[in-house]
Amino acid sequence: MKHFWNWSGPTNQRTLTINGTIAEDSWLDDDITPQLFQDELNQGDGPVELWINSPGGDCIAASQIYTMLMNYGDDVNVKIDGVAASAASVIAMAGTTVSMAPTAMLMIHNPLTMAMGESGDMQKAIQLLDETKESIINAYELKTNLPREKISSMMDDQTWMNVNKAIQLGFADEMIGNPSEPPTNCYAYSDHQADLVLLNKLKPKTQSTITVKSLQKRLSLLGH
């Protein structure tokens, strides 16, 4: 398992960095890697500064990391210096505070997967995707207090947010280096070309056909 995270700093004021694809190899049937992350998280105490620059990845890994950070006994201060897209945006929602660089972006979208089978299998896949979406909305709703319908619509649109828009909507709390400046020039956009650029970065690692029987184990949020 290739590490997509790294710890640094003293045990009482640690820095956690998440870079690149989250769990290039799925955490499916992997009892070692999630436990490794949990053990490393518990090796110290005090606040954690979490830097994120990731296009997303596996939603199982993101869900477990989100839960571990939410249950951590001290503050987790998230700082997005590049992009927190897809599954990475879910992890970001665990932050006691969420800060973004002036040039950083945050993206939310619907979960997706690949499946093969008959019509009944496809319907099961759709149901699973719908339930996965609802679980992801829970994390966004807890952070932003936005109506679930609005969050769902933003996910449908594959919404990208700059720092000002993210602050305006509650996904972020402040801009790195300028926390007191009120948000101005806010915008959000859904750009399928930008989506494809990120998806193509992940495609070589995720381009496998998945049967519906393994769908529940392999469902992922592909950063795209």
C-alpha cells in the first residue's frame, strides 16, 4: 500500500499531509492500512494541522479517515493548499476549522462506480450509489448547515468552489494568510473539461471492470 499521507512535527503539535490519490489500492478487505492510519493518529496528542492537496479517490478510505479525525480528541485544522476534490473534500469536512489558500479549489460531486451485469444488477448499483450519496451529504450538511436539497443539487452539477465561494457556503471558514478579509468576488462553476483533466489522472489506476457482486466493496469517489 503506497502511503498517500505523511506525519511530521512534534507529538504535541503534529502536521498531517494528504497528497495525491486517496488509497490508490482500495482499503477493501484491508485491515492493516486503516489500522496503521489510526495507530499513527493516536501516537500523539494535541492539535493536528492537516494539509490537503488531492483529486480524491476511494470513498471507503475517505469515510474511515473522516470518522477517525472526527473522533480525535483535539482540534484538527484543515488547510487546503491545492485542491480538495471528491473524496478529499469529504475528509476536509472533519476539520475543526477549514482554511483554503487564495488559489485553492474545492469540488463536490456525485459518487460513481463501474458495474457489469443484468438489469437487476444495474438497479442495485443505482440504489447503492443513491445511498452512498446520502451518506456523503451527511458530512457536508454537518459542516455547512446547508439544506440537503441544495447540497444534492451542487453534487449533481459537479460544483467547483474557489475559497470565497467555499467560505460563503460554509465548506470553508477562512482564507490562508487573510482570515479577517470578508469574501468578495464569489463564484462557483461546473466545468466538465476540468473534471476530465482530473479524471484522466486517476484513470490508469481505476480502469478495471467491476462486477455488481463486488460493487459494495469497491464503490469509490473518483476525483474527476
